[in-house]
Amino acid sequence: MKDILTAPFLKEVCKILDNMYRMGWDERNGGNLSYILKEEEVAEYLDLNQVIRVIPTIFDASALAGKIFIVTGTGKYFRNVMDAPATNLGIVRVGKDGKNLDLLWGYDDGGRPTSELPAHFRTHISRLENDPEHRVVIHTHATNVIAMTFVHSLEERAFTRTLWQMCTECMVVFPDGVGVLPWMLCGNDEIGIATAEKMKEFRLVVWAQHGIFGTGRDIDEAFGLIETVEKAAEIYIKVMHMPILQSITDEELKILADAFGVTPRAGYLNV
Ligand code: 2HA
Ligand code: ZN
């Protein structure tokens, strides 16, 4: 059996969490990540019959039964993951009845998965219905996205249109737009249900005054979506105090979408 600390998926997770910490988005224990691993890739490093302990889930995850995830631990700091992956991360398999997780590796100090597990798991269920190749959910406290939710309408069309106008890349990266939830209590199943409802139509969901969820087939896609939204939000925060002399028009957004072969969310452009 190979050493799990050499597994590409583990190294990739450590690297992206460290990177997000250095972006300044994941203060203290802010943020969490979950990533569906392929059974055959995990089997190179772990005996899949060796269950360290069983962790109960707070909702019925039977739609994910048998799936294996690497998940950040509750209360853990992204800053510490690189130096101590086995304490700060865990690899879990969803049990057949969807009510328990088999811990296969990690959470070495007796830890558990992130408090936002309901939002992550429910999001995985929504995204898998859209795309069987979906694998990654990242939640982070992207600074300018949070700032924008104080000063901009939270209406999804308006929020998305402003982001699209902030830099040319946005339409190409997230033509499907951004879902937005109002402030809600986090860490429970209600916000998980609300997030997953949005995730039926969006790959990105903003939690007002809290942060953002991004999803994708791999870490690059999920992170790439988030950093593009964050960049646009940063530009918005920089320019919103000043008289705008020119922007990207709806006609130009349409030209851009056509040139890159993407379809803007229906009804979001006034052309
Ligand atoms: O646990 O980001 O939303 C850290 C969080 C909660
Ligand atoms: Zn959070």
C-alpha cells in the first residue's frame, strides 16, 4: 500500500487550502472543502475494509451512499492543513443507509467533518443530478464577495449582471450566473437545503455577509469560479464609489458570449 501523504489528491487539497489561506479568505477556521474521490484511487493508499470509527450524519445522505470524500475537519484552520493533514482532514465513506460515515483516514485527534457538511453533501447531490462528473465543493470567506453583499442588491440577476460587467472574463467563466442567499444561520441543515436548492441551477452560491460556495468537476474548476467572482467583486468595491464613465454593455456581453460559445443565463441580458 502506498503512503497516502504522497497521494496526488491529498497534495492537491493541501495546496489549495494553503493557497486560500494566503488569499486572506480563510481566517481562523473559516471555509471548508469536500471532494469526491474515486474508489480505485483511494484503494492504492488505504484498505477500504478498515473503518477507524463510524460518524453519524445529521441528515439522510443515502443519495451519496458508498461515495468516498475527503473533507476538511470542523474547527480546523486551513493554515494548519499542510503541516498536519491527518489531523485537519478526513477521508469518509457514506454508509449504505446514509445515516453514518465510515472514517477511513484522518481526523486523528478525534475530529469530525466540517459543520457545513449538510450544505456540502446536499450540494453534491444537486450538482451530481446536473453533471455526473461533478466532484468538488469549496466554501470560503472571499473578502470582496462578502463586502459586495453589504452594498449591492442581493437579487440574483442584478448581482450577476454587475459581476459580469466588472471584467471581461466573467461572462466566459460563469455565464450561468451566481445564486445568492440572504443572511442565514450557518452550520445547520436549513442553510444546506437552501444552498442545494440554488445549486440545482447554479455552480456558485453566495451567502450574504458570510462567503461563497463554488463547485466543479475538479479543484481547478471550483476554485477558478470562486476566484473569478472574487476578482469581479474586488473591482466593484474599488470603483463603486467613483463616477463610472464606461462599462461593458449588454451588446458587448452578448458579443463576448457568442465569441466564446457560452450561453448567458436566459433573461439576464437586455438584448
Ligand atoms: O467552519 O466557514 O461556515 C467555518 C465556516 C462556517
Ligand atoms: Zn463559512
